[in-house]
Amino acid sequence: MRRKPGTVHDGLKTLTVDLREKRPVYVQLMDGIRRLAYLSRLEAGTRLPTVRALAIRLDVNHNTVARAYRELEHEGVVHSRVGRGTVMARLGREHENKSLLTRITELEREMRHRCVQLGLTEKQFLTYVRGKYRKA
């Protein structure tokens, strides 16, 4: 899907940070942006919000967002140009394997969350799944 130059992708609406989590906020941001890229919600060439805009949206310090963008650029996930902003890079084959792992991790998190909502313990859930796959 082609976007007009200068538009900011809305795929970052799902990007969140948890200030109570042990991982630093900039790491959470990096993981979230990587996850969206691996899930193809942020395609190559997609312009990311400015540092200040994302910091305001997430209610975090702009230096935190700047650090996340710098680290992602170092990894080759994004490209930044002064005056042009930050855009998603084209991810190579080494990132394809991470995409699968990211999807599995997301499913696992979602299943854990739903189990908690249903009042199931992890042991109850695992017993059910093991029994289901033994029969298959």
C-alpha cells in the first residue's frame, strides 16, 4: 500500500509502554517498533512520527524516544535523516526468522492474558493443550 510522502503511519497506535515494567522504556519502544515491522504493520519507507510527537503520544521523555530511534538505526531497522525524519528500513532475510518468533511470542502473550481473564492457571492451560495435541 503506497502512502503519500510526509504522511505518518497510524500503525503505531498500538504501540504502548508500561512504566511499571522492569525493562527500560526505550527498550519497550524498540521492541514494539520491531514487532510492528516483523508483523508487516510498518513497511519499508513508512515514515515514523517525530521524536517529540511520539514522546507526547506516549507521555514519555523525548530523549527516551530519541534513544530508541538511534538504537533501531544502529540495528538497521530504521533510517534517519536530519530534516527528513525517521523511516522504516527494508528488512532483510535475517529479520524474517525473527518475524516468526515475534508472531509466536505475541500468540503466547495473548493466550496467557486470556487464560488469566478466564481464571485458568498456567498448569490447567498446559494440561489442556498437552491433552489436545496427544489426541491429534
